[in-house]
Amino acid sequence: MKIKHTFHRISYLQYPLMLLALFFSFKPYINGFEYLQNHFDEIIKAYNNALIFAGLAISFSTLQDTNKTQNKFSKKIWENPKKGRKVIIVLTCLTFAMLTFGIFGYFISTKESLNELSFGILVFGIGLIGFLKTGIEIFETHRKDKNDIQNHYVQYPN
């Protein structure tokens, strides 16, 4: 149990990593739009860094305890079987889309800047794989229809 608690604490590293991703998202705009017209590669590099740090942040978020939900909003989603399934489907589609774009862009793109951006998309997609697994675990742990039936049988054995 202590190891689980340690990993849950480590999962809080997701917040500074997400702040770094946010910083890199806005960094190109600090110099102004006129500067960006002549330095398009700066945007690509910054977005690549933002995607890499966002992917790392999402990976760290998967270390959290799946027996707990973070807030009431997420609890409403994961307890409802229909909403939970929809979120899992959206996460699955998003994950495979990011992985597909990242892989194809990395191997097909002839421009170095797009190749770098594809690497960032790929790291983001890898982070989403762990996030999808965590989402499935949270859904299985918190969904009301399945857990109510299991609790019923535990309370009233045959």
C-alpha cells in the first residue's frame, strides 16, 4: 500500500510538466506575430516541446490511484456506464489518431521541422496510451451498474 501511495505522490509531477507544456504553447507568441511570419520554424519547435511535455505530464498522471476520482465532475462521468463508455471511445480514437499521425509524419515527412513535430505527436500519443489504460481502470472501478451488482452478491451470498 505504501508503494501505491508513493506513486500517487509522484503523479503530482504532472502539474509542473503541464505548465511547461503550456509555456511552450505560448512562447512563440511572446515576440509578436510579425516575428513569427519570418520564423515559422520557431513555432514548430515550440509546439514540439509542448507536445513532448504534455505527453510526459499525461504519463505521470497515470501513476495516480485509480480507486479515487479527482473531482465530482469526473466521478459523474465514470459512474455512469454510458458516459464512461463514450469517454473511453473518444480516448481510444484520440490515442490511435495521435499515434497514426505521429508515425506517418515521422516516416513520411521530408521536412525536418515536420519530422520533429511528428516526434512530439508520437510522444503525446504514447502518453495517451497510459491515460487510456488508467481511464479503463477508473471506469471499471467506479461504474455503478457493475459495482452495484457485485456489491449485491457480496452482501447476500447464495
